[in-house]
Amino acid sequence: MSMNDPLNTLLQSGVEQGQVFGVAAAVTDRDGVLYEGAFGERALGGGVSMTTDTVGWIASMTKAITGAAIMQLVEQNRLDLDAPASQWAPYLGEVQVLDGFDDSGAPVLRAPKTPITLRHLLTHSAGFGYANWNEDLKRYSDHVELPLANTGDIRGLMTPLVFDPGERWLYSISIDWAGKILEKVTGQSLGAYFDKNIFQPLGMTSSGFKISPDMRARMAKVHRRQDGGLVVTDTELKQDPPSELGGGGLYSTVEDYLKFVRMILNEGQGDENRILAVETVRAMSKNQMGDCRVCMLPTTNPGVTLDAEFFPGLEKTWGLTFMINNETAPTGRSANSLAWAGLANSYYWIDPTKGVAGVYLTQILPFVDEQALSLYLDFETAVYDNLS
């Protein structure tokens, strides 16, 4: 039985009920596309239909692409996962641990007990965080008037650690630092490197940090959930920023991103070109942070993100650079599958056991918006219910 009818019905219903203003989604196995669909509008009330080549801000779905690029350099022995990362990014050898605040409210800082490695960065166990999910970092950022990381201002990445490297997991700006390391080693901007070594070989023609005129003609607007409804905003990352962010700066489409997840599903083999060695993808797909475990992220900024955790109660680890569910998920996703998401409620998963992967794109804030996330989880469940 084809999965087209149940998935079309589900997503169309999600639009009609106001769970999303518009959505594009796709599913692949190792051989090719199993499903593509798009429903609703690119902007609520705008009259332009959502399509599977609609461009959206994929935010932290950028991280996996940065991870793949870093691992290409590891394969070439140009980077070492366990060497001190300060050799490529001096700030990583100077960074201090935030140990609280004194009576006047000034931050108390100390030296870390161990050096930060590239493996720490790729697994979010370096000690960095995001102010949106860490009260101490928010307080620190407010105190020193730190620029936002997503402006591309490098000073926005110069935050302290909130624990010693390797001590635990905290979702973080670490992948932005990994991107800076890539730029240092290659002498190229992140965008130029991605284009030559990932996007062109995979045929990802609508992906980049800079929104081309062709991409802009197909863009969806970011919406905000407020007063029970959705409102169109002009939210967009600064074009031509001082630096490109490996942790969240890309724009793309479900068609393009599906090619990337299929490459991971095929252990590094793209439709036309090999991107990574088999053993590299296997290493990326395993727990790389020891006894550390993924935990709930409590929001400090409910307008941007709600409290965030996928499948609460299920043990989750982190690879290079994917979340890994250690147990079968309620959707039907196999244990040891890979996944993550983007701030504007875009999501993907890769299930090597069942040989299936999916991508879902909408553009709604806050992150893990209950209605947008619910539709995504229903979509994933329906995929598994209809696998032949």
C-alpha cells in the first residue's frame, strides 16, 4: 500500500486545523524517494502554495552538515577528534568555566580542568551552552551585553563554559566553533566549503547560508504562535554576516535535505558521489560521549523556544553530530536511529535499522511548538504505520 494517501490526508488536516500554516515533508529509503508532499501556504494568507522545493531556514539542521564536513577533514588527517581544539581556535584554550556570580552580580570564572577537544564540540559535551536554555548563560550574556550568536558576530560565541569539558551534555554553540575550526584549517568560508564538498556532490542546489534570488523566490516566511493563532513575521538571518554559523545558519528545502539524510542512510554514498567513508558514518552514528546523556532543555526565552526534549523518558545519547535514541521510540523509530531539528520547527530522522529517513519543514516559533511538533510526530508515526 502506498503511504501517499494517509500522509497527504494527515498533513492537509494539520493545515486545515491550524497546527501549521504550511508544511513540506518527504521520506526516503536507501534507493530513493518514498514520499513527497506539501500543503498550505508559504505565508499565511499570502495565496502562494507551499511546495516541496520551498526554501526555509533549517537552523540547527545545519549542525549535521557541519559535522559531515568536519569528518571529511578527520578522514584526511587534517583534524584530530581528540587533540586540544585550541590549536585551531585559540579562544578554546583561553575560555573559562562560569562558577556562579558574586554578591555584586559579576560572573565568577575559573580555568577548566581539561582541554576542549573536537569530539567534545561535536557531542555538545565541551561545556558550552545556549542562553535560550541555560539561566546562568543568559545572566552572563545580559551582564556583559554579549551580541547574539545568530548575528554572525564572533563575540557572540565567546561565552564561558558552564561545566568542565566531558563532564556532561548540554546543547550548545559548540558546532559553531567546529565551523570556525573548519574555516581555519581549509582557508575557506563555511559556505564555500559546503558548496564544493557537500552540496554540489549531493545535488543540493537550493541550500546555502546566503539566500540566492532563486531561493528567495521560493521562500516560506517564519511565523509566530500567539494568542492561539499564527502570525507572519519578517524573521530572517542577516545576509552577508561577519561569519557563517555551522550551528544554525543554513537555508534549504526538504528535497535537498532528503539527499543529505539518504547519504547518511547509505553510509556516506550519495546518489552520484561518495561523501564519507563507511567507517566514518558508522562512527558518527554511535554514542561518542561515554556516560553522558541527553537531557531536557529548560527554556529561558519562551518566545523563541519552549522546554525541549524529544521522547521524554527514553535514554538518548549523541554521536557526531546526531541525537541517538537508545530505545525504540513511540513513533516506531528504531533504537539507534539518528535525528535532530531546527529552531523554526523543522525536523529530520534517519533510521538505519529499517532503512528509512524523513524530513519535515515548517517555519514556526517557538521551537517545539506543541501543535507543529505534534503534527511532525504524527507524520513520523504514519510513515512507520505504512511501511510496506
